[in-house]
Amino acid sequence: PAPEQVQYQSAAIHGQWCDETDYAAYGGTDLCPSVSQYPGGDKQLASLLDGAGKPGKTPDLTFTQTQIDAAVAYTLNTTAPAAGRQLGKGEVKTASGKQYAGMMTQYEGLMDAAREPQMAMIAASTPNKATRDALKDALKVPSAQSYFDDTASEQARSSGELSQREFESFEVGRRYANTAYLSDLQQMEGDNLIREQIRVQNLGNWLALASKRELEKNNILTGQVLALLATEHYRPQLAAKMEQVKAGNAR
């Protein structure tokens, strides 16, 4: 779509995610009929990392459908393909039109790369049916049930399914950041050295998980930078080529 159309679509969709600042400026219009239960969901990085919601809410690693929608809207806003419009059949018949179409293909390839880390994060935050049986089995252990009760997202509690992100966090956290598990560990067979080795290994898993989260965040930000660079690089070239297309059609 043309840049102007993309901007119009972003404004129209934002009505679902209107925040208090928006409402104070133009509340009551079709762009902000009321303050959303997920304010700023289409313009805040937290929608990808923690799930959209009211400020100060507990982070969610398994998203509801509304949180998924907000994360997708945020992704589209931050990686919008707005350097130029697609050509019609008549326009692509000219030499300039073919060149323009080739440039658009190159640009769209970069935009897909820019968008991929965010879409991967959304996929990893979506409830996964494959986790249902594994979770049931894990919750047979009282310490695991206790940790789940303390940390699980609302979506996980209601559906009995975890996202990939929450399942990884649960598997690591229930063994390290869980005092009930430490009590269980003291009652297990084996000497103190073995138990200490297990603790150290679990600590390593926890730190590795934190590093993974930071890498995911950095990938998102890097993708957004790539999107901006691609737009700035291709917009003037596409605009110049469009003038050649128009000139060719005018002859």
C-alpha cells in the first residue's frame, strides 16, 4: 500500500488501543472512542515482551488472543512497508515499471527480515497445545504446582497450555527460583555435593534464559532499525522511479 494508506490504517486500528494521553487529546472521536483495557498496545514494546495490558501489570509470557492482536499491531506499526505502492498491470509493462517492481521486491525482502524477530516472539508467546501433557505431568510434583500457582499467566491458568516462552521459564524457574523445590532437594538421595551441582546447573540455566530474553529483545530492536534504514534507502529511489513510470505512461 501507499505510505498515506499505511498511515491511515495505523490511525484507524489505534482506536482499539487508545490510551489516556490519546483520549485527552482527541477522545470521543472514531480514532479514540474510549480508553482501552490494553492502552497503547499497538505502540509499546511491552506488548511483545510482557503482553499488552494496563500499566504496571504482571508480565505475561503466554498471551491471550487480544494480547496477540496487540503484538501484531505493534509489529506492523514498527515495520510498516511504506516506501512506495505496488504497481498496476499496465505500469509494470514498461522498463521503468519492471525496475520499480524489482526494487520493491528487494525492499520487501528487507522488511520481512526486519519483521521476523517480532513475529517469532509472538509465535513463542502463543499457547502451545504440545505443552499440555508435559505441564500436567510436572504439576504432579507439589513444588512445581506451588511455583505454577505463584507465577503462571492468566492464559496458562485458564487453558492449561503454556507458550514456548512460559514453558521454558517454568522448567528453569521451578527448579531454581523456587524455595519449595529446594526443600524437596534436601530430602532427595545423594550427598550435598551432588545437590550443590544441581543448584549450580539450574542457576546456569536461569542465567542462560535471561540472556536469551535479552537477545530476543535486541533482535526486535535491531529489526526495527533495519526497517527504518530500508525505508529511508528505498523511498527516494522508488519515488524517482515512479516519476519515470508516470512519464512513460504519459507518452
